[in-house]
Amino acid sequence: MDPGVVDLSRLQFALTALYHFLFVPLTLGLSFMLVIMESVYVMTGRPIWRTITQFWGLIFGINFVLGVATGLTMEFQFGTNWSYFSHYVGDIFGAPLAIEGLMAFFLEATFVGLMFFGWDRLSRLGHLFVTFMVALGTNLSALWILIANGWMQNPVGAAFNPETMRMEVVDFMSVLFNPIAQAKFVHTVSAGYVIASVVVLGISAFYLLRNRHVGFARRSMAVAAAFGLASSLSVVVLGDESGYALTDNQKMKLAAIEAAWHTEESPAGLTLFGLPNFAERRTDYSVQIPWVLGLIATRSLDKQVTGMSELVLLAQERIASGQIAYGAVQVLKQDPKDAAARATFAQHGRDLGYGLLLKRYVDDPRQATPAQVEQAAWDTVPSVPLMFWSFRIMAGVGFTMIALFATAFVLCSMRRFDQRWFLRLCVLALPLPWVATELGWVIAEMGRQPWAIEGVLPTALGASSLSRAALWTTIVGFTLLYGTLAVIEVGLILRTVRRGPYAGHEDPQPQPGALPATPMTA
């Protein structure tokens, strides 16, 4: 496989995935915020809460359409750009995606029309049920997608079948309840709730700064402050749980995040700042907090966090075992009933993927030199500076969100909506949670390189046999298409915000002393 083709295929998927994830978290968070807002309307019967729900529902709808459109493109890429990946693990990876389409996507697609057009055709309680079903379907979609992605990170419940030369499911319940998938789901969904809360908070603050739609903005801000504070706290707690899951399942990713080149005496310290130096396998200018990493990663004072150097030595052992497994597979290709080869594969088959890492250097992994084995072992170390700084920026934004929402909650509780310095901060904070979530996906996906499936299938072997010209054409095409869609979406949202929640009708609760709203100013 041409390395350039692999890199371009990765670049294309990364661009489409990161772009798609600009819309997904906002959809996840707004869906349940709509349920909260409409619940208040059902309980109080006050028209302003219906207006609030409809306005934020319009923002949800614009975002929902773009999320669906960009998500479909990603799924097609598994067949076009990653055909061997689809062939090798399609039996396992495809099942959650199929269930997502049948169970979750059709659920939300069925009810989303009723949510937008059923206000005057359904009872209050009936419409609230519809809104809840849209939120449920949206979050179930995320669950099944993250079950599939979690299996790529921690491929449990599956085994290689020498007769079909593919990975097959042996325990679907293990796939469903994969600890990595569960941790990723709750952490990702909570991050989406934070993004939605920041959007509602920021737009409400914008209205208050302009002294427009004050009653609407205050109520929206109060909901966002409470929901956002709970969500931002849960992101940190669930992120800690997600990190703990790495200790047992993705030790190399954890070591790269912390730039832990060598195993330290337990409990290990947490590096706040440093400059990872890959050439000399050390971190320069390191500033550490003693014991904290050990407590977070192992929940103990006596367990060690394994360093990258020791994990590389373990990878060398598994590569040597994988060479034996590869040899057994070649025999089984010729004679599937060879008892000796079956016995050999049963003993070493779990390391076949490590043997396939050598395909980058030689056609037959059994012919690799010791130097090539060592190089392949070091290939299992992801980009340490990228992982190290991405995590720290993401965590820094997370704690900033806690401070933002805690302040908002206190001010809303005191009915101090006139603090202009804070309102400006809310508007300026709008991009921050997206930065954190995108970096979170960089950590998740770059952290398992060089694997498409952790320990099973190297990324270099999963790509389709495409030309570089074809890939550049599609990358340019997607960039232009997605750029156009981004301009359209931002334009629609800005137009909706400019028109305000009372577009086409009069604000029933205008600011005292203000002129009645008109279609032009509302």
C-alpha cells in the first residue's frame, strides 16, 4: 500500500469526522434542553416558554440537518476509502452502525417532523412526548456510533477466524458493554450538553447586551446556567472515568498523554507542563504534581502507570509472537485442516495484528530483521507532543467551563442579569467547548495510531487501493462542499438570532419603556 494513499485517506476521514462533530454535540445537548424548556411550558402553561422552546428548536433543526448530511458522507467512506477495513472487521463494526440506522436514526427522523409541525395538532403533553422521543433518538444514535468506535479502541467480543480470514463476533454482549465504549458515550454526551449550554448562554447574553428580548433571554440563561453547570461537572468526572478505563485497555495512549517515557515508582506524578522530547525519550522542563496521576489512573497508591519504553518492549514480544501467528495463517490458507498450524495459531493468534505491523517494512513479516521489529514496536507510540498538549488544552477548557457556569448559576440565582462584563465573557466563550471536543477526538483517534483496530489491524492495511489524484479530488470537493454548507448554516443561525424569538409577532413581555416590537426589529 502506498503510504501517501494511506495518509490522504486518513486526512480525508479526519476532515469529514471533525467537521461532522461540529454539529453532533450541539444536537445532543439542545435536544434535552428542549425537553426541559417544554416541560416548564407544560407545567406552567405560560406562552413565553413555548416561544423559548420553539426558538431553540429552530436552532436545533438547522443544526440537525447539517449533522445528518455530513454523517452520511462518513459512513460511505468505509466502503470507498477503507474497503479492507470493512472486509476484515465488517461483521462486528457494521452491526452497531446498522442498529443505529434502524433503531435510533429512524426514531428521531420519525418524530422530528411531529416536533416542528405538531404544535397546534397535538396536546401539550403529546408534543412534549414527541420532543422527548427526538432527544432519545438523538442520544441513542450517539450510543451506537460510540459502541462501534469503542470497539475500534478496545476490540472485545471478537476473534480472528482462520477459515474466513476475517474478524468475527464471538460475544456480542461484550461488544455492547465494552468499558471503553460506555466511558466514551457518557463523556461525549456530557460534552455535547456543555456545548449546547454555552450556545444558549452566549446568545442569551448577546440579547441582554443589546437590551433585546430581555424576558426570553433571562429565562433561557437560567436554564443554560443550571444545565451547563451540571454538564460541565459531569464532563470532568466522566472524563476521569474515561481516563481510568485507559489504564487497563489503552496503556500506550495514557502514557503518551502524560509523556510518561518510563515507568515510575507508584504513585506516579501528574505532569502539568513540559516539552516532550521524542528523540531523547524524555520531557524537558517538566512540572509535576506528586501522586496525582497514580491516583487518577489506578485509583490506588501502589499500582504503577506503565511507561512508553516498557510498553515498547512488550510490543516487541508481541510482534515476535505475531510473526509466528502469521506463519500459521499462511499454512492454514493452503490447508485449513492442518492440526499443527491450528494449534500454533491458537497459542499466538491474539498477537497476529502486531505481526502485521511489519507489513510496513517487509512483504512477509517472518523475514523482518531485529531492527525492523524494534522500529515497528516504536511505531506503536503515537505523537507524544500532540497527545500531551491536546489533553491539557482540552482539560483547561473543561475547568474554564465549570467556572463560567458556576458564575452564571450564582448570578442567575441572584437575578443579576446586568453584569455586562460577564455577558461579554459568555459571548466570547462560544468557541471554547468546540475546541475542547475536537481535541478530544484528536486524542481518541490519534492516540490509538498506528492501529485502525487497536492491536488487531494496522491503519496502513485498512485503506482501499485508490490513487492519490482521486483522493485529492475528493478532499478538495469535500472541503468546498462543507465550506459552503458551513457558510449556509452559520448564515441561517445568525439570521435566526437577528430576527429573534418573536419574529412575525409581538413580544408579549417587552422590556419596560421599550417600543412595541415590529417584524423588522423583533
